[in-house]
Amino acid sequence: MTPDELAQVPLEERAGSQTHWHPCNHHSCQGLARRQLNMLRRDITPWHKALEQENDSLGRTLEQAAAKNDELVRSLTELKELVLLGPLTAEEWMEFRLLPDADEERELLRCCANTSAIRDEVFYLMRNYSEDPLLGRAPMQRIVRGINGHRDLIEGDHPAAVRLHHLLTRMADYYGVPMDYERYEEDR
């Protein structure tokens, strides 16, 4: 008999007596009360197990929902970071800025008059033509020419040089400018 079917049976019929279904101090009533209590325990056991299973299932569902929520938050954060202005994100464009003296070692275009002109071209490109590959070509060509005079900025394994080369390569690909740095005779 299922718990739902059992619930339809009146309590006195389940106890086996039409006249005594409530407990009292009489020993026969006490025995009847124990039997009724045992029957009630048997009646609720399937429901208790079903509730435990349902609780476990809801717990797993809640954990899955929390994991999905965390995944969505990460995805939204990544989407926010991946908003491109032409070939680079806003954060990547800002890597070209001057850094405080304490962070100078990480600066992509270490400060001097010539690299300052390159930086000016980078920000001119970002402000005016970052999303226009055709009109952005001329400023990108000026940037590449400026880098030709300062190959040390993109050569070697220094993290700033590696990062600058990576960003300039992405920019050059987007604007259709070849990254053909001039090589001097002593380099060949």
C-alpha cells in the first residue's frame, strides 16, 4: 500500500479497533497505543525517506545552480573585458600609457622623446581610427616606422618587450600593415 493510499484509511481501521484507538493507562490500551505508534512509524517511513531524497535532490540542484551562477558571472566579466576597440580591448590600449616611476620596468614604451612620439601615434590611432582598418592604416604605419628606430623595445625576452611585440602584431594584422622591421647590416 502506498503512503497516499494508506492516508485514505481511517486511523481506527489502521489500529485494528473501532472502539479503542486512543491511549489510556489500561494495559490493553497501552499495547494498542504501541501498535498504533508502530503503524504510524511505518506509515511515515516512506514519506520520510522520500523527503530525504527530495532534500538531497534539491541540495544538488542548488549546488548546480550556484555553480552555473558562478560560471555566468565569470562569462559576464570576460565579456566585459573582451569589448574591443578595433584590435585591442580598452585595457590593452591603456597598457601603452606612461607608468609611475615605481612601475617603469613594466612600461611598454620606455620614456624618451622618440617613444613619446610613438605613444602619441598609438593614442591618436585609438581615439580616431581604432575601429576603422582602412583609416587606421596610416597611423599604424607611422607606429611601425617609429618602432624600426627602436628595435630594442620589441626584441629580447624582457616581459615588456614580449608584450609590446604581441600587441603591435595584433594591431598591424588588424590594420593590414606588415610588421617588416628594418634590419641593419650588422643584424644579418
